[in-house]
Amino acid sequence: MKRNLLFLAAALLCGPVSLHARTYTLEQCKALALENNNKMKNGLLDVQIAAQTRKEAFTRFFPTVSAAGMAFTASHDMLRLSVPLDLPIPGLELPPLSMGMMKHGLMGGVTALQPVFAGRQVAAGNRLARIGEQAGNLKLRVSEREVNETVERYFWQIVALRGKLETLDAADRQLAQIRHDVETAIRAGISTRNDLLRVELKQQENESNRLKVENGIGATRLLLAQYVGAPLAEPFEIAAEGTGTPEAPEKWYADPAGAAESRPEAQLLDKQIEASKQQVRMTRGKNMPTVGVGAGYLYHDLAGEGNDFGMVFASVSVPITGWWGGSHAVKRERMKRLQAENDRRESVELMQVEIVRCWDELREAYEQIRLAEKSIVSATENLRLNEDYFRAGTVSLSDLLDAQTLLQQSRDQLTDAGADYRVKLAKYRLITGQ
């Protein structure tokens, strides 16, 4: 009676909400996550930031145009002259003539400087910017794989918990039948009231497990909804297809060496090596002469009369004292390039190890499904025999309840094994580029 009241209250509380719940398939959840997940949004922004950096670097090929102007007024003339007056007139002495200028002034000009040679720093900087943009796209692919893997894990966790609810439903039906048999035995004087209490305790244990599973479904469903960007205020449901016995994993096998080389992580390491090569060129270019040509237009009014003129010029800068330290800087960048090559080699080998390990775990998970299916067959037959023996009075209630528990555990193992296999299959396919 208490159980029926509990189900009625749950139906009244959750029923109206579930009627309006929107149902999502696994592929729809993945599509939503790739569109709304915060990791993907930031990854797209990183790509756009890298694109703007590349465009900024491209502007270094063009002339640098600058304009400057200044107006001033001083407390007195900045340039003062005193001209003595020495006239050839006897007895006549005149004070010197004082002159001043540049108390007020105005200056301005526009210049344009075109780099002709800068030690190939501009070209290397543009290559670095392009490499950065390509690396951003590769990082986005890595994020996409991680998002898909997380969605798969949450999705199949919910499916596994639902499977456990179905197992609890089957266990409740079996316990109801066992209770009916015990009550019949009590009326016949074969069993005691204590046997009925043991069955009730087992039913209450199932109800406790049911509450835990339902809470687990709610929490995981909420996590999945948040991860894929679905509105948290709206009910969220999933529709699982193909939850039967999965096919063997052999069709998904991939060569570890080839799969590791094709992963975006390996390509990212290639970009790191390319970037280190360009960094060597950048460092070497800092120690080379820079040549530029330019033109300008200038105007000034310093003595009360405006004057403007144009000019062309060339500039050469040679970092003579920087050559000593610069040679060590180039060697340092070369060593960093060697480090990047070593890291790439080791990382690809570790990727191959990861792929092999994931394949072994995938095959093991598939074998666990087959073993669980066999266990269910054996546990079902064991329960049937114990029910017959209990009715015949040849086994105790404890043996019958143990047989029911074994069947329930076997079904839970099959549910967990199926979800585990699908999660591992999804991961294997993702890390092998399938």
C-alpha cells in the first residue's frame, strides 16, 4: 500500500512535466553540444583570434605611415641674437641691436617607411601567424572529439541506469510471486511469519535501490542537458536506439601507427615543429641588417614664415654589438626545435600505446557482454529450479532469495557491460579518426 501511494505521488509530481519533455537522440545531443558547449565556443573564438593575428601580421608587408605635429609657445624667444653697432662716427656709441625668434612655432609632417629587408622577420612572422591559425583549427578538432566523448559517456550512463530500473521492475515481479508462494506456504503451515518478513525486507531494499537509481538518472540527465546547452528550465529526455546486443568490434579495428599519425594531436606537434623552425629564422633575422626606404612631407613655421618641403630617404641599421649574444640565441632556438621533434616522437608512440590499450579494453568489454548474457541464462534457470524446489519444500527461502539476487546482479552486469562497451567503442572510434 505504501509503495502504491509513493508511485501515485511521483506520478502527480512528475507526470505533467514529462508530458512536455523534449526527447533527444544521441546524434542530436552531439550536434547540440558542438553548437552550444562552452569548450566549443571558446575553441571557435580561439580560431577567430588566430585569424585576426594572421591578418595583423600581413599588414607588416606594407609601408608604415605616421603623422606628427607640434605647436608651442615659450616664455621668451628661444633664439636670441645681439648684433653690435659700430658706426665710424667719432664719439658716437650705440647699444647693440638685440633680435629674438622662435617664441611661437608650428611643426608637422607625414612620413611613410617601407621595409625592404628586415632579416626575413616579416616573412617568418607571417608564417608563424598562419601556423597559429592552423593549430587553432586542430585544437578545435581535439575539443570536438572530447565533447563527443563526454556526451557519449553521459548518454550511456542514463541508458544503463534506465536498464537497472527495468531490472528492478523484473525483480519486483519475481518478489511478488515469491511473496505469494510464501503466504500460501504460511497458510498451509509450512512456512513461518519470519519468511514473509524476509521477503518484505528484500522488497524494501529494492525500493531503496530504485530511489538511488532514479536520483542518479535525474542528476546525470541534468548534467547532459547543461553540457549540450539545452534549457535547464525545460524537461530533458533522451531516446536510446539500438540498445540490444551490439555487434563485435572487429569491423572498427584500425592500424595503431596509421591512426596515431592521423590524429589532430600529432598534426599539432607537427605545427609546433614548424613554428620552432620559423622561430629560429626570426631570431636569426634580429641579428641581420634592416633596410628601409621612405618618403615624407614636412612643414614648419618657426620664424614667422611657413616653410614646407618633401623628401625621400633610406635607412640602414646594423646590430653590430648584438651579433655576439644573437649567435647564442639562435643556438637556443635550434635546441628548442630539437626538443619539439623529440616530444613529437614520444607523443606519437604514446598515442599508439593508447590506441592499442583502448582496443584491448574494447574487446574485453565485448566479452563481458557475452559472459553476462550467459550468466543471465544460468541465473534464470537457477531461479526457476529453486522456485520449484521451494514449492516442493526441498529448499529454504534463503536459497530462493539468493537465486533471485543472483539473477538481478547478472542483469545489472549485462546493463553495465553494454553501456561500458558503447562508451569504449565511441572513444576508440574517436581516437582512431572514425
